[in-house]
Amino acid sequence: DTGVSQDPRHKITKRGQNVTFRCDPISEHNRLYWYRQTLGQGPEFLTYFQNEAQLEKSRLLSDRFSAERPKGSFSTLEIQRTEQGDSAMYLCASSLATNSPLHFGNGTRLTVT
Amino acid sequence: AQSVTQLGSHVSVSEGALVLLRCNYSSSVPPYLFWYVQYPNQGLQLLLKYTTGATLVKGINGFEAEFKKSETSFHLTKPSAHMSDAAEYFCAVSEGAAGNKLTFGGGTRVLVKP
């Protein structure tokens, strides 16, 4: 169990640029989740996948946010035309199945200047 | 809709003293309840969870929590604080059997004084 891996750990970008984050879940986990955590707040659910199927994306914050998991393994979260309000920690988690505990990665901290 | 309220964004305790972190939830379905801990610049680690059955749940690092349906509470306790317990703690609720779409509280940061 090598844990959930997220890359990069930190990303600084200028407003209006696009950014993409990667998450590698624990290898046998078929569920993958994205959360956003702003300073002083708890994580906020964004979207999740079961294998390659995105089962919910209604919580994605705007149409500038999109996520993919093309082969049911790693996932990417893209933010287009970044805004200063997008500055946050983006957390990925994976689980083996429904009702299995979530295993979180260490997150990607995004700063939009 | 579900929600979680954690009373007190910061708690300061002396080493060896009781740690008590309060969590109240609202849910329209029988809840699954969780406590997570987050150390600086790290992801969240599961401390314990309640799904069904025994209402007193024991977790890692000496923590436990009690589910009280009548009070809609799931408070976290540890009898004796250790310096390594300094971290931020999050209570979360999920949509019952759906399990994994967690709604988190705002967190409580614990400071342990020597």
C-alpha cells in the first residue's frame, strides 16, 4: 500500500491560466474522489468516479472545472481560466468499495496570483 | 441535505488532560459518521467511524466517540492528551449506505500545551 499520490504538491499560477492536477489512487481501489479545502474550512466534495465512470459531477464548482479518469486508474482535475477564488488545497481520495474508508492523498495546494 | 457543526474552531488542552471535541450533525437518513485528523500539509487520516451497532466507537491513537441519536451528536474524546495530538480534527457525515460522499464540518484545531 503506497498510498494515494498527488502531483504536484504545490502550483502557483496566474489568473486566467489553465491548471491540471493528477491523482494516483491506491492500486486496487476502484473509487476515486476529489475534494476542495479552502483555508480554515473542511473539505468540500467535488466529484467521484467508480472505475472510469464519473458518477456525480453536479458538485463541481463551475463549468471551468472538469475531471477525468480515462482508464479507471489515475485521475486528473483541470481548472480552466483560473480565478483567485480557486486558490485552495485540492484533495484526492480513493476507496476499495462503497462504505470502505477513504484514503486521502496529501493534496495539491493551488495559489492563483 | 446533510450538515455538520463543530463547536469551537480552536481548542487548547494541557498535556495529560481530557480532549473533548464536539460535533453535531443533521441528516434525513440514518447517518454514517466519521472523525478525521489532519496534520500540517498532509491529507486526512481516518480516526474512527460509526455505521451501525455499538454507539461507542473506538479508534486509533486512543480516541473514541459516542453516537447519540437523540442529541444528533458524535463527540470525540481522548482521556489524556499527548503532544502528538496537536492537529486539526474534522467530523464528517455521509449519506448512509452511499458511504463515501462525505460532508465535513469546519474543523477544530487542537493545541496541546506542555
